[in-house]
Amino acid sequence: MSKASATSTASRPSDRALAIRKAQEDALARLPLNTLYIVLWIRSDPPRPNDFHWGYYFHTTPRLGLKYHVNGWITDHGSTGGVFKSNFLCVLVEIASVPPAKHSHLDQVIRSRDRDLNSIPDVTCRVWLVVILQALIQAGVVRCSSVEALQQECMAFGNQYSAAAAENIQPRPVVRSRILSGGNEQAGPLTSV
């Protein structure tokens, strides 16, 4: 095969799609088990600063996890093997390691406002996430001294990676919160963009 045809073969859309799928699967397999993330999705292209859809992802097996979020004032929770395949995914921010003995408690806390979701004042996906985050902190699942600082850190990560999300650069980044690690670890990509 000539050099020219090898180049054209590698740049075919089907080859790119396969490469993206492999990168997404590899990124999923590299996530540590029993880890809770805040997930941000961009809402527009081009992305606007500080404008994200917010949710949680809890990685439970090498190929599966649980996605928790509010979509259109309705909870949308469930099992997923495709967190990295989500449309407009921007970044995953690691916020907690949850021992197996606390998995069901985590699920209960996250679902604790499902029935009265719309009674939360000015509910949006971000407001719901913050209410649940406060409950997770109170339950001892997440250790965080400043919810506001964590929100600002997540927005900074989202703003940093939003252009790459709009360009569909894969895999999407996974970062660790510096706020929740007490500032001892460098916040930054655990996977590259």
C-alpha cells in the first residue's frame, strides 16, 4: 500500500469513529472503581462561559457506572456504559472514592429528592446537584468544606475544556478536584484531552 493510500485510509470517517470508540472505551476502563464524579456537559456550540449541564457519574465496574442528573425538571438516573459517549460531554471531576459498603447509601442519598424535586427553590440541574452534594457531605460520603469553591473549580475546569468538547476531541478529560483533596494533589487531567 502506498503512503498516500495509508494516509487516506487512516483519515476515513469510519476509521476515525473506530479510533474515537476505542479511546472512549480505554478511558472508561482506566477510571478507578467506586469513584464519584461531577460531570459537566456543554450546552451550546460555541460554548458559553460557565454554562453547563451538571450531573453525577458513579463508576462501579470496569465497563459500567450510574449516571444521575436532572433533565427538564425530571430525574434521569440509570446504568450506563457510555459516559464518555455522551453528547456534549465536557469533563468529569473526581470528587470521592466510595467504599462498596456505602454504595447503596450513596444511591439513596442521590435519589432522596426525586419525589419532591420541583419543590427545590429555583431548581435547575446545578441547583439539584448542589442540594444533593450538601446531603452527600452531611452523610459523610463526600468531604468538602466549601461547596461554593467546588462549584467554582468545576466551572473553571469546564471553561478550560469546553472548546475541546465542542471540537469533539476524544477522550474527554477526567480531573481530580483540588478542593476535595485538600490542595495536596495537583488538580488536572487524569486522562489527556
